[in-house]
Amino acid sequence: MADTPDPPLLIVGTGAMACLFGARLSPFTPVAMLGTWPEGLTALRADGIRLEEDGVTRTAPVRATSNPAECSGARYALVLVKSWQTARAARQLQECLAADGVVLTLQNGHVHRERLEQALGPERVAQGVTTCGVTLLGPAHARLGGEGLTHFAPHPRLAPLIDLFRQAGFVVEEVRDVEGLAWGKVVVNAAINPITALLRVPNGELLSPARSGAWRLAAEAAAEAAAVARSRGVRLPFNATEAYVADVARKTAANRSSMLQDVERGRPTEIDAICGAIVDEGERMGVAAPINRVLWDLVRSLAPQPDGDGR
């Protein structure tokens, strides 16, 4: 087995997904978490991460900071911030990441790798996709909402990190066509996230007969996103789009989408990187996406917009 990473493993972010990965990985390597959320940092420093899985809550100690200088020399980093925080994360990582280090982005959307590569260089950036579902219950307190798969694009520096993921119980797989998987997640997110945020319901509620109209909109949003992806030559990991989205909603029925959680917390959402990106790319490719445009406009009206520093 490859050597484990030198401590600490750096996680950029302090939200739900960052807590899931931090809690699971911390028994196998020291973890440092870099963030800007004051309440989250305070809770992490006081009590570590509290993660609920299968009705059991466990606590994981981590080091938490808002100062990139305290994370200098990191050889491995996970980027788990919201899409609108990517530019700020890239600037921080310029200060943190070792010359021979590598960053793995597991964010929603499909343009983050390029933004990180511009700041750090392509040899120091790897892309992945995860379908794990997790709900943030409070600062540094998260609950797993659905076990999923985590896929990685091949990268020569990732082997130790992949070994750590396996030790921590993540189901991981290396795939060459990670863009297809990333776009597949965009399709699912476009269908589920904005409508659950607008209706304030968990994922599975979209499949209720009482929500047939909402499901129709979700299916149409997914179909538009899939059409945009295919116009780019992307090979999606499914053929029957609506059935695939329904299966994800069913498997994550109890999960509250990340967009819903953001709206409930009064935080900016990732709608620009999901429905907004679909609309923009559709216009570039000559593919209309009117449902995604409406969802984009509606969700933007629910939450504040991020400032220029990604806070």
C-alpha cells in the first residue's frame, strides 16, 4: 500500500461535506480544516466534528483555522467549499499547498477544476465526484443522509489519498471519464436541489404523488441539463434521465439538499454553478434551457448573493 499522507490532511471548508470527510478521515491521519465561518471554526476547536451515521454519533478531533499560513506545506488537500467560494479557496491554497502537493476538488458543478488549475497549475489539481448525501445540523455537526460513491480522475499523486479514503470507509473508484460523471451530478442537482429549496422539502418528497407537478418540473430541468451536456459531447453515466434522477431521489429520500440547507441558513446558494451554468452553456451551444432559467431566477431571489471575496 502507498504511504499515507504526511500530516495534516487539509480540508478547505467547514460545512456539511467537509465535516463528513473530516470525521471519517481523522482516525487515519491528522486533519486540518481551513474555513471562514466563525461559528463553525469555534465549534470545531471546542468539540471537534460530530457526525451521525446510522443513529450513532461520534466525535472526531481536528485542527481548525481561518489562517492559511497555519496550513503551509500541505501535500494533500480536499476542496469542499461552495462553488462561489472557489476563487477564495484557490488564493488560500496558493499559500498552503506544497510544491509537490495535490488538491482534490469534490465540489458541485463542472468548472472548479479549471479555476483551481489557473491558480495552482494542472499538475497540482485533481478532480473527483462524490454522491454522498449529508445534512448540516449545526456548526461542526452533520448527519449522513445517503452513502454514495466517490470517483477520481487518474492523477499520479493521488494514490496515498485514495488509500486513505478506502480506509475511512468511502467507496472509491478511479475513472477516466470524470467529466461525464461530473455532468451527471449537475443533471441530478439541477432537478433536485432548486425545487427542494423552493418547496422546503427533503429529496424524497419530490416523488410523492401529491408533488406530481414539482416532479414534472424536476424531470424537465434534468432533461434540459442532459441535452446541454450531450451537445458538448459529454457521455453521461445514464440513458434514461428521469429514471436516474428518480433513483437518486429515492436513495437520498431523507436528505435535505445542500441548496435547501443554504436557503434555510440564509446563505448564498450554488444555483449559479448549477442551473445558471446550464443556461449559460446552453446558450453557447444553442440549446434552450427555460426551466433551468426560471429555477435560477427563483432561487436567486431566496438567498443573498456572495460578495466578491466568496464569503
